[in-house]
Amino acid sequence: MVWWMYLIAGLFLYAIITVFLSKKYPETHYDWENIDCQDYQFPDNFTWGVATASHQIEGNNNNNWTDFEKRTGIEQSEGACEHWTNWKQDFQLIQNLGVKSYRFSIEWSRIQPEKDSWNEDALNQYCEMIDDLISKGIKPMVTLHHFSHPIWFEEIGGFLNQENILHWTKYCKKVFSKLDGKVSDWCTVNEPEVFSIMGYYMKMFPPGKGSLFKTIKVMKNMLRAHSQTYRALKEINPKSRIGLAKNVTLFDPLRRWNLVHWITAGALNYIWNGAIISALAKGRMFGSKISGAKNSFDFIGLNYYTHALASPFIPQKVGVQLPKREHEIITEFGYVMYAEGLERSVKLLSKLNVPIEITENGVADSNDSLRPIHLKRHVWCISEMIKKGYDVRSYYHWSLMDNFEWAEGYKLRFGLYHVDYQTQERTLKQSGKDYQKIVNS
Ligand code: GCO
């Protein structure tokens, strides 16, 4: 063969591979102009909810995050929504929406401020809060770790050290034993991939490290921590429903004809999504055994926000504008609104063969101009998925009210209620009214 024959054969092979990949991994886009998003249907037992996390709303915490905020000089969380004192009023707001479930997290640093001391008053307050929710007909879904933990735990290496998992399990058992009987739905950890990548690779979350090796180690340990907790809690009450919340961000190649973009997308998809799914489905992650991870979940929580267009030059920062398709709408977080990805994410997680709870979905939108469309599109997509037979049981909107958006601080507003941080006044937004309508229809 002469050189040009090799060239033609190579080009032919290249074309076959990219066409094959494009067919196998389609990037769905709907013609939203011609879709009637009001045309949705939900089974009677579908659960509507809202979600928050302790550090983002409670205020005046003393944990790895407050320490990181001080160290790095990012916006300080300080009083946040002062929810720790305003919770009664906030629970009225939840009831006012008509939702039947509320996902929130317990602040470990409140329960166990020092390694050897438990704060029973804090635990009792959570108990009182849960009783109040139940009396309002709102089912609590409790997350045990949503990015924040005590400073003493961080100081001994947090989830970077496998031997620290026993401290975490001890805390989980303590909380579980107290709340068991009142709470049936539990999320062990929130977004292990976000926690490890943002904290140990992108330096945007505590502890602010930049090491791929440590990132992978933490991700593995978090899955170990989840599995051990799952088994320990199931022993206390086999009837409880325990899962974890997984953020699915879909990585699509920026240019669908470019094999390098496909390879980048594939690698990022594995690190962000595939590794954790593999731990849960096969008990293996990045080539290591994660013992006990297989069958360690009664449901899988899906936190869905967006897809990202991958190339070797993908920005390694959040809050900056990412590449987008021409017709796509960019949100204030810098990523696009892509409701079509919700079904793709559900499809991905349905491999795990357990019910799917959409534990988070929402948009950063300070003047509430996008959220109404965002909500409509995502709700319509869920209704379509249910029609197709996917086992999606619930939808928790992120978030009940504007709150402290981690490294982005207070400028990003995700709430159905607007929060005036000066007066702590909450006001229902138009999207909140829309959600109220959907939930009550
Ligand atoms: C996350 C968290 C939430 C965020 C929300 C909006 O995904 O980072 O679970 O705490 O506030 O996702 O970004």
C-alpha cells in the first residue's frame, strides 16, 4: 500500500468511529417551541419536595467550611438564612408550597463539635424540627453529610484517611438511633464526586487541595463510608430506605467529529459519573475493590443540573461561562439549561435497578426570569420518563429559598422564595407560585 492509501483508510476508520460514537451516545435536543410543557401527568404517589443543606441555610456554623471561608477570604456564610432560629417560620413556607417532602441535612459539627463530646441539645432541636414537619404532613428526607463536617474531623484528614470512616459511622449511628421511627428516608452522603473533585482537585471547596491522587482516594473512601454506614444503619432498622445523592453532569464532546473531544468527554464521564456507578453496581472503582458497595442502596438520589461540552481546554473552574450550543440558554452559574439531560441521567442511573429520587434540580437565577421555564421543562421531562416506564419516585426542587451557594457565596440565588439577607424576609417568587400550582394540580 502506498502512503495515500493508509491516509484514506485512516480517515475512513476515523469517520466510522465518530459516527458510531455519535449514534451510541446521542446528545438529545428538543424543539421546545413545539412542546406543550403543560401536558404532563404524574401518578398519585409521586412525591413533590424541596431541598436544602445545613451549612447553606442554618447560619453561624463552625465547621470545615467556615474555616475554609476564613482561610481563603471567599464570601463568608455567617448568618446565612438564620434557619437554625427561623426554622418554624421556614417550615410554614414549605407547607405553603403544598409539597409532601423536605430534604435537608444534619450538621455534624453541631452534633459532635469535639471528637469526644455530643451536643444533645442540637440533636433534640433536629428532633423537634422533624416532629414539626411530620405534624404538617411533610415527610423528612435526611442527608447525613452535605459537604460540611466538624473541624476536628478535617484536622485528622477527613475522608482522605480510610481509618477516619469509623468516626463518621459513629456519628451516623448516633443520629440514626435518635431519629429512627420518625425518619424513614436517608441519604448518607451528598455528591461524593463534587465533594472530592471540588475539594481535592479544583481547590474550590475545603480543604482546597489540588491533587488527582487525593481526589480519587477521597472518592473511594466516601463510597466506603457510604457502604459501611448503609450496612450499620440497616442493622438497626432493616426497613429504613437508605441511599446517596449522586450529581450527574453529562460530558458531551464539544465537536462531535473530533475524536480528542470524545476521548476527553469519555474520561470526564468516567471520573464524574462512571466511577461511582461502577462502585455501586460492581463494587469496583478506579481498579480498586470497594467492599460492601454493591447493593448498598435502596434508592439512588439524582442531583441534576446540566451537561458540559468537553474538549482538552474545558475550563477547570466553576462560575465561568462554559462553551454552549448556539440555541442553549446560559444560566448565572455559567453552565447551560439542558432539561433533556435529565432523562439521559435517569437512564444512566436506572442501570442500578433501584427507584430513582430526583433529590435536587434547580437554577441560579437572581431575578426569577429563567426559573419558570426551567421548572416547566424539567417537570415535563419527568412526566415523559414516567410514561416511558422509568421508576422515578420524587422530585425535590433545589432550593426552598435562596441560600449560601458555597464558593459562589450569596450572589447565586436558587430559591423558590427570595431571601432578603438584611431583614431575613422571605418572599415567594413567581416560580414558587408555579411550583405550588404543579404540586397541587
Ligand atoms: C451541589 C449541592 C447543592 C448546591 C446546588 C446548586 O450540587 O453543589 O448539592 O448544595 O447548592 O447543587 O449548585
